[in-house]
Amino acid sequence: MSFDLDEESACSSCGKPEIETGALIQHNGHSVCFECLVKITRLERRLFIGGNELLTDEPHIDWIVKGLIESDSTGQLFGPSGGGKSFTALDLVLCVATGQPWNGRETKQGAVLYLAGEGRTGMKRRIKGWHQHHGKPSLEAFYMSQHTVPFDETATGKIVQAGKDTETFTGLDVRFVVVDTLSRHMVGDENSTKEMAAFVTTCEDIRSQFPGSVLLLVHHTGNSEEAKHRSRGSSALKAAMDFEIHCDKGLLTYTKVKDGMAPDPTPFKLTPVLIGSDLDGEPILTCVVEYGERSQRNQTADLTPNEKVLLELCRCYPNILIGNLRDVFYDKRREREPDAKTNTLKNAFLRSYQGLLDKGVIFEKESVVNIQSATPSHVTTPSQNNNMTGGVTPSQSVTPLKGWCDVCDVTGVCDDDPMTQLEKFIIPEEVLPIPFGWTGRQKSDARLSITDGEVLP
């Protein structure tokens, strides 16, 4: 067999003309001679790469979520049932699908495959609430499964083919694959190291078919006290993750970041939104995630018993002087412990007060104490004879507190508002002492209703 050789052509590797090397061969867009092709192939297939070669490439990170989640990574978002995992996962990937920032972090837009193992009807309401709350962007890049896909030997082919079809239809690369939840999609025992390793391998096989993508597992914590702060099942799962996010009590805590420093925990709360009404005209509600602060319930979740009592007293008496707050705290404690010594009460008050300050729940300014999330400038106060607050008396005209309801005289939302259909945190009557001379807008039973703004799955 003879070849027509071009005297002007040369090997792009060694530079020898084609007339000397023989016919050139195309390899990765380059024309090389057979001898150079053998050398190049050996280099590409070798087991190890030299240190100097590792230094030739400039450091680069392809962020899907800036400073937090890299491309080509697998992670998990885990937490207890009702902790807001699915709300947070949806919020994150909907931002990616629409190209919106997530909690102030830039995202790399792409298609999202959301494998929903349960609660798809509820998911639809959540997606509608997110869509409404975020300016109604196009969701053409977001796709949710219509049924559970068991991760057996056929799963990879099904999911990959669906993902490739999505890329063709949208013109966007798949950036996120979400498996919500692990337990609904895994085939086998999650406590078995062998079966968990097989599940993770399937996840990696799926992700590898979409270069530059992220696979996120939504998973539960264990039930025991020791297991409440880690994902449930075999430790092989954590070992295989590039990143982990613990979602609980209104905090996203980054428990594993493989190649970097973990960011500070991110506080969040679920805020109710009205998305429609049912056939009887009753409101249909869902929630959206808002970052920056925790809900009242989650703020109190880690408080000591004395801190909780002190916090409720602060809620009952806005703008209270620190000395008066100490006195009503003493009175409350003495109701349960009539023989408590003053020094014991003093130490309990100081520890509780400092604890609330350190946790950012309350603040003090010019000896006046208020809750961080509610800082009224004027409120109706007890009788001037009690001198409980900064000097406003019942006879004076009072500027209504923003967020107070003129119908039910409490902070939060009036019962006439459909948002109050969400659960409220009602301070028990026995928590709050009624100081002598209590008058004005405050109710005689001294109860305070706080809309918590939290509905969890």
C-alpha cells in the first residue's frame, strides 16, 4: 500500500517532515508521526505524573456555588426530619437553575435534575412559593422526577439518558443532580458498608456522565443523642463526600469541606407565603427560605431553662431596664423556690443574661434591654409607679409598635390575617409574672403570641 506524502507537512511534536516520518496521524487535533504517537500514548496512560508537570497548570477552581461548592463534587445535606432540608436543597438548586445568587453567593447556571423520592405534591407547592417569592423567573432548566427511581443496576442508564435529553432540550449542561432522600432511593441497608459503598459508586457513575456537575444527597440524621449531629448509616458515606452540610435548628453548618476551610454557619428561617386558596376559600400556604437570622423557635432551642424564662420576660416587657428585669426574674424564680437565696438568684440571672447576650438573642443599650429581632422605640408600659421601663406612662400618647396588632394587642400577625394559620408559639401563662400596677394595652393574662413563621415538612 502506498501513501501520498506531503513534503510540506511535519509532525507537530518532533517537527520532522512527513516525508521522513511517514504518514502523519491525527491525535487530539494534532498531526503527529507514529513514533511520537507511541510516546504520547504512553505518557497519557502512565500510572503516575511527575511533580514538575503538576506545577505547570495554574490553580483554578470551577465554582458552582462561589466559595462553597465546586464542580465535579459529591456532597450531602443532612439533618433531622422537619429540619428544613428539602426547603434548603430546593432553594439552592432553583438558584442554580435560574442563575440567581444563593445567599449572596454567585452560582453557575445549568440544568437541575431533582430526584424526589416522596412528597412530590408538597414539592410543587414549595416550588410555586419559591417562584413567586423570587420574581417568577423561568424554570425551564429545573426538572423533578415523577416517581422514585431505585438505585439498582438500571438506574444509571435511566437517569443519564433523561439528563442527556434535558441538556438537548434546554441547551444547558446539567449542573446539579439531587437525590432526595437517600433512604428512598438506596437499594439495600444503609448501615452496611458494602451496600453503602455500592450506592455511592452508582452516584459517582451518574455524576461522571455530566462533566462539571454536582451530585447532592439529602439524608437524615440518626435518632440517638450521639447520632444527631451526623448522617445516618454507614460511615462510608461521610468518607466518600467532598462536602457536607448539617441542617438543623435554623442553622446550616458546614461539617466537611474537603479542600478548604469551612465557612461560618448560615442562619436561616422559613417564612410563610400565600400561594392561593382551596375550594372553600381557605388560604394555601407554603414557605420560602430566608437567610440571616433564625426563627424565634430555633433561637430558643439551645437555651437553658433560666435563659428561656429570661427571654420570655424580655418579650413581655420591651424596653425594660436591666435592674427591673433582674427583679421580675427573681420574683419568678421565687414562685418555684421560695427559699432560694439572693446570691443563688443573682448568679442564675447573671449567667442567663450573659448567655442571651453571647447568643445574640437580646441586646442592651443604655441599661435598656430588648430582643434582637424586635427593637420597639415606643410601647405601652406598666404603671409609672412600677418604673419598669424607660418612662412612657399609660396616660401618654404611644406610637404603635411596628408589627403589633391593634386587634389582639400582640406582636406578630393578627388572627384576621391568613398567615396566622401557621403554628404560633404561645408563651404559657405561668411563665410571666404580673407586676403590680400592670395596665394599658397589655392583656391581663399577660400572654404574648409570637408568630414563629415556621412550617416544617
